[in-house]
Amino acid sequence: MDDRSKHDHSGWEEVVLAARERARTRQALMVERFGLSGDVQYHWSMDDAQIAWSRDGKVFLTGRLTMIGSVSRPQRSWLWSWANESLPHPVLGDIERVRRFGEENDHPVLPWPGFDYHPELVAEARLVAASVLDAELLWAESTGDVELHFLVHDLTLTAG
């Protein structure tokens, strides 16, 4: 779908506003509840779609990752994970639901495979994806010229 003439702008703004408030509240609560600041280390893997946080070498929290998409800094572009054939299947999670939500609600930025990088539009797309997939956290990782954007689900405290 690349029909850029169809777009419910006011509907998009409402969805983004609700998603932004949801993420702000949930993100702050999870960081505080699980102590995800300070001397915390983490390890993540796209192959098994997992992230683990540790302190003093002991894992205390795990979660499941869904990759939302990536930003190529040299190309100044965003690519949705559902459109990236090089990703391991587990890290895609239910990302197709975000694409379908965009199609069903005339929010074309969600079903476009990619778009020119605009920081605010990327932020909005991430927030809406987090809301649609009921994520507990948004998370990003920069590697060289690429920013990887993820959702974190199913946070579980471990006995570690």
C-alpha cells in the first residue's frame, strides 16, 4: 500500500497522543519497578528475541523482544522490521499486526515498508507500534550507522 492520498490525519494524531501517554506512563513505571537504571548491564539477541538485565553479573530480569524497525543514518530512512527479509523470524513477533492496524485505520505510515527519516514520524510510529502490541517498554540500540528499535514484552523477574 503506497496510496499517500489516504490519511486520516486527525485520527492519527489521536492515536499518537494516546500511545505517547500510555508509553510515558508505562515506561517510567517499568524503569522504577524493575530498577532499570544505574549500574545495570544488559544482553540481547535477535536470534532468540530475548533481552536480559543483570547487576553484578546476576540476571534479574528477562523479556521478549519484537523489533519494530531500523533507521539507516547514511540513507536517512526508516525500514519496518516486517519489510526486512534479513531478520530472524523470532524477533518479528506480532509486528504484522501493526501493519494491518495501519491499513484498517487509514494510517499509511504503518503499512509503508519504509519512509524518509523524520525523527518525529519515527517516534510516532514507534509509540503506535508499542500501543498496538501492548509492549511494556520501548528500547533502542545504536550500532554504527544503524539504529535498531525494539519493543519489550513479558518482563519476568528471575531468581538470579
